[in-house]
Amino acid sequence: MLAFVQFLEELSTDHVTLTPAEVQRMRARLGDKTLQMGHLEEDGSLSIPVDSIVAAVQSLGSQRLNEALENLKSEQMVSMLESAEALVERIAEAQRRKLGRMIDEFQAEPDGAKAHRQWKEIEKTVFGVEYPD
Amino acid sequence: MPNIKWHSLPLGVREHLEERLRLRQLSKADLLKLMEWIRTNPEVPDGAWCKDFGTFKLVGHGALPSSFLEKDQPCFGVRI
């Protein structure tokens, strides 16, 4: 039950944060494409939007997702590296698609105040910073 | 070689970027390129530098990004 609650808690947040050690480990295995999953903070942690993870997981299919998870847990299972790379790439791709949609909506929005709120989200996504107005 | 401190991007520069994106004076593809580049955590020279994204250029000095230039404005500093 606790695992279920923890899972729901993770889903209820905007971002999941990889620790600096996790980021280093993933970069060592999968290269710098790891960084495209989110924004690298000054302490070396990586903040990844939950909705992008969900989109990537849904697109990957259960077998490849299981392989990817096994690969991320294990140091030896080189044969499954491709699935872990696919997961990382799809998380990054989900964010590129989301930013593209946000820009389309921002440019099509006739209400200036609403458009500015949309811009603040674009700004946060591009720069990884929540700037004050 | 420092990394860019995006927290210090001036308000006026961000407002200008907002306006130009709204008016479609910079392309969606180039803004995506900017995001991908930022996520590589790029190192920049200590002095003046310039990065060309196609429909706009980003210039800065050391860790501090200073402005977005129009595509026809000349770069100054080290091209990266």
C-alpha cells in the first residue's frame, strides 16, 4: 500500500528530480542525451516533468519499458541498453512536442493576458527558470 | 569556462523575446533548438560570445546572457 501511495505522490508532482549521482550514472551509460530529459540544476540534479515521463512510458510499450527498467537497475545488461536509450529519447521528445504545442497556442491566443501566462510556461520550459514578472 | 546563469537573463530581454515569438519573428524550430542547447549545459568563454540559432542570435559575456539579436544583426565576441 505504501508503494502505491508513493507512486500517487510522485504522479501528483510536476517534476521528478534525479539526484546528481543518478544523473552521473545515466550520463555514463547513455551519454549526454540524458540531459535532454529536463533541466540540470546548479547542484547537478536533473528536474524532469512528470507528464513527459508518462507520455514516454505510454508510447514505449510494456516489454520495452520492462527492458528499459531492468537496464537502468542493472550494470550488466548491455543487451537492453537500446530500450533504456529509447525511454530517455522519448521523454525528451515528449517535451519537444509539448513546447511546440505551447508555442502554437501562445501565437494563436487572441487574449493578451492569457497569452502572457502561456509565455511564462514557455519561458520556464525553455530556460528551466521560473522568473518573477 | 563558465556555464550560463539563466537566472540572470534580464526582464527586458525576456519581454523582447516574448514579443518576437508572438509576432512569429523567430521560429518555433529555433526556440526548440535553444531549449536543447540550454539542456546541454554549455560552457561559454569568459569574455564576449555569440550563438547563432538561425532566426535569432544569443549574445553574452562569460556566464551572463545579455541579449537576443535579430537574425540580420552581426554577432560580436567568440562564435560558439
